Amino acid sequence: MYRSCQLLLLGVALSLASVSAAQTISAALQVAPPAQDNAASAALARLLAPAQAANSITLTLADAITRARANNPAFQAALVHLGIARENRLQAQAALLPSVDYNNGFIYTEGNGTLTGRFVANNGVHEYISEGAVTQNFGLAQFAEYRRSAAEQALARAKAEIAARGLTVAVVQAYYGLQAANTKATNTRAAADEAQRFLQITRELEQGGEVAHSDVIKAQIQAETQQRAVEDAALAAEQARLNLAVLVFPNFFQDFTVADALDQSPALLPMADVQQMAEKNNPELAAAFAAVNVAARDVQLAEAAHIPMLSLNYWYGLDANQFARYAPQGFPNLGYSAAATLNIPVWHWGAIESKIRQAELQEKQAKVELSAAQRTAIADLTSFYAEAKTARGQLDSLRSSMDLAAESLRLTNLRYKAGEASALEVVDAQNTLTTARIGYSDGLLRYHVALANLQTLTGSF
């Protein structure tokens, strides 16, 4: 009784100390942070705040991919580059068309007692300029720049598709990886329950004098081992959940469940169909071809510097000593003028030839990379298809092994109760069943990831 009172008083004292410490920490946290840290602290608080108001959502694989594309910085950067390339193409297209501007100006010159100024270049003491100008340039450089910008847009589009398909692989791996981790946790808990049941059986048989104490010890070790495995599997499942949440949700603590089952694996198409799809939808090859096209346009753009360029200008408006429609003499101040300029490049100390050589070197490198991309595409297609085919072919074997292991454990338990099997055989049968179950879930995950890798070359099927 005295010992109980001591423990009660000690608990009360610790509680009071905890409350006091919490109040002290709360008061310390109420001190205003530096002004420059307010924005960062608020952003971190919003990120770490649990989504209390948000309800749990059921997440399909398609929804997960869509959400990941909206939140992934690498994919968004690829979209930004595509948008920039699209605007560059529009700007290059606009450079092929006439431009219209309206210019306004006033020049004041010190007079010399007459209406004319002291400077020869000026038309008078006061000169007013208000006129519209239309400009059109004709040259090979403008057309080459437009074709180059179109090729760059195709390259950016291919790179955006590469980023999208790479992100899809990451989401598939995280999505089904979470389901595989949950399945492993479930199987491990089942194995732990089986180990506990076996431990109880050995204890009961020991009390009846039917088995030795060594069987109880072996069963106890197995139960403790399985309990540690349950804790590790639960940790792995939580880590898998966090990995998917980072990819998919802007709110880190969004509650969700996954909908698509791990064992719902689509069929694998024949190799001939996959090859046809890869020929049409391979973004790696599309990017390599686009890079060669960009390099070829760079060569044309550099060579265009040798070609003369014609510029046409047309002005209409006011350029007179009075800001008025008519001059004091009665003649109109409004009028037009036109000019044509032909710029012929003659001598630039080898700079143009140097730019051409640079562009040709880049084109040569792009062709080498295209050849490598073609070889790599063939090798990847063969490798990814073989991986998917092997993973798909092993699923039936893994499922059969799991069923056989479950039957083996059932029979071994019966033999043990009848005194025909040892505790070591039971433990071995338990471990075999756990390994078979985990192997089957790993096989399903392997097949889904192999399909996703294959679809980076072919598109969805």
C-alpha cells in the first residue's frame, strides 16, 4: 500500500511538471518571430497541418497520375519549356509578317534669325514628326529562324512526353508499391498469428507431457521473430504511403485509400503489336529526331548570314515645321515616303564561317545521338518486353507456390499434433508460406512496373 502511494504521488508530480513545461514552451512560442521568417513559417505550417476538413478520398491509378502531373516540379518544368518553345515559334512567325508602328517626335534647334536652324540635319527650328511606319524584311534568316523554332517546339513536346511517361512509371511503382507493402503487412500479421497459435499448441502439449520444452522454446523464438517482422512491415507500409503522398498530394497529410487492386493485372500484348506501337509512339526517338532537325536548322540559320536581306519601309504622316495639317503657305503637311534597303554581307573576318562550322559540329553530334537512341530503343524494347513477359509468366507459378505452402502448413500442423512432425518442420512450413505470400505480391508489383516501363516506349495499351 505504501509503495502504491509513492507511485501515485510520483505520477502527480510528473504531471504537474509536464504542465508547467508545456506552459513555458507555449509562452516561448508566442514570441514574435523575425519578420523575414513569417512567410516561410506560414508556408511550413500550411504544409504540416493535417487535413482535418478534407475527407478521405479513394484514389485510382489514373487519378494519381493526373494529380502527380499537377504537383511534380520536373513535369511542370517540361511543360514550361514547351510553352516557351511555342511562344518562340509565334514570335518567329510574326517576324515574317509586316510590322506597323506609330512614331511621334519633336526636335527643337537653336535658330539663327531665320526659319532654319543652325544644324544642317534639321529642317527648321521646330520639327514635328507624327507618322505611321510599316516595315517588312525579306531574308533567308527569318525563314530559317521560323523553321528552327518549329523544330524546337517539336523537341520540347517530345521531352514533355518523356517527362510524363517517366512520372507515370514513378506513380505506378509508388501506387502498387503501397498495395504490395500493405499486402506484406497483412501476410506478416497472419504469420504472426499463426506463430502465436503454434506457441499456444506447444504449451498445451508440453503441459500434457506430449512434447519437450525445446518445442516451446522454438515456438517462442518464432513468435518473437514474426512480431518483429510485423513491426518492420508496418513501417515499410507507412513509408510506401508517404512516398505516394509526396508524389500525388500538395497536402502531405491527405487521408486516402487506393482503389485499383494489385492483382488486377492487364494482359500483355503480342510482341508484334508492341513493336508497331513503339515505332509510332516512342518519345525518346521523337526527341532525337527533333534534335537533329534543330541542328539542321541551326546550320541553315548560320548559312543565311551570307544571303543579302531586303528591307522595305513605308511612312505616312506628318514631318513638318508646324504640328498642323496644312502649312502657312497652304500646302498639306501630311504625306508619305518609302525606302528600300538591300544589305549585302561582304566581309566579317570569318565570323559567319565560324558559326557555320559550329552548327555543323552540333548537327554531327545530334546524328550520333540519334543513332545511339535508335539502338537503345531497340534494346530497351526487347529488355522491357522480356521483363514483362517473364514477370507475367511467373505469376501463375507464384500463386501455385502460395497455395501449396498453405496446404503444406495445414498438413504439417496436423502431423505435429499427431506426433509425426517436429516443431522445426512446423516453423519451416510457416516461413515457407510467409515467403510464398510475399513473393506473390512482389511478383504482381514487378509485373505492373515492367508494364509501366514498357509503356514509356509504346504509350498506354
